[in-house]
Amino acid sequence: MNYDDLSDETEDTTEGTKLRITTARAVKNNYSVYLYECLDEPADYAPLQSLFRKATANDTITLYINSPGGSIWICQQILNAMSNCKAKLITVADGIVASCATFIFLHGDEYIVNDYSEFMAHTYSTFVFGKGHEVADRSRFREKEWGRFVKKFYKDFLTKKEIKKLINGKDYWLGAKEIKERLKGYTPPKTTAKAKPTTKEKKPATKEKKPATK
């Protein structure tokens, strides 16, 4: 992960005088993150989650994605951190964006689709073992949760008919041109912690004194 400090924090405009005037400037950091792997070890993504949570509304994080997907549980932990990220999130399709990696891509605020990119959406794969009723309960839960994810993230990206076919087992492969076309009518899922970039220091609140009455 790389970042650039784009501006000075403070400059003194009256050095050597009794009058001290300072100009505060918001620090803007640009972070570039490369998700170029299958999602298979939760601990590997703790630094990424930390970055999402510490970034401010003045920052921009560009997430380059070239991933076949992987564990839905790791995808969930990344999505949770993205949802609570105050920075602007730009996701970049930079190769293959497949399976649950498509959810991460679509969870950005802005999108970039490089010319040699692919998008693949499909239904989930899983294995379950245990006693009969446990297998049945787990399977029903996973089917319900996957349907919730698909309907939330693919709404307005795939048609209702396509989403129904996907849930029933159809795979969808899209090239860069079609990804761009579908993104034109797409509304990203709402996040919970977005705030406008801060450009001025907050002044302490002052209470107006009321005249004394007898």
C-alpha cells in the first residue's frame, strides 16, 4: 500500500513577529492498493481493513482488482470495512474480476474499467458436512444469504431476469465494453460512514451569554 501526502499541514506566515498567523490545510492522501489474488486467508487483509478505517474524508483510496474471488467470509470482512470508510473509494477492474470479487468492485464510489478486463458473476460453490439437519440448515442459510448479496450488488447491473437465472446456476461473462455500459445505470450500494471532505479546522462551539436578570 502506497500513499502520497499532497499538501502541507501548517505554515507560519508571520515568523519573527509578535503576531502569529497560521494557515491550516487539510492533508490529502492518495492510497493505491492492489488486490491481485484469491481471497483465502482472513488475516492477510487486516492491513487493508485498517487502511479503510483510518482513512479520512479528505483521502482517496484506489483499489486495483485482479482476482478470481475466493472466500465469501473474507469478502464480507472487506465489504464491512469499505462500508465504514470515509475516504473516496475508486475501484479498478484490472484483469479478472470474478465471483465475490465482483461485490468488492461494485462497492466503490467510482469505477475505472481498464481495456483488458473481464467480469464474471455466478452462483456460489460450497461444501457442508455434519449431521443431516445441520447440513440442511446450513445449505438453506447459505442459499438465502447468497440471494441477498446478489440482489443487493447486482441490482441495476444485471436485469431481474438475469439475476434470477444467475441464482439458478447461469454464469455471466462480461468484457470491458459491456462492464462500462452496465455501470452507466448502476447505483452503488449505500455506505454508512461517508462524510464531506474537511477543508477547514473546526472551531470550538461557543455559547451566547444571556444578560443577567434579577
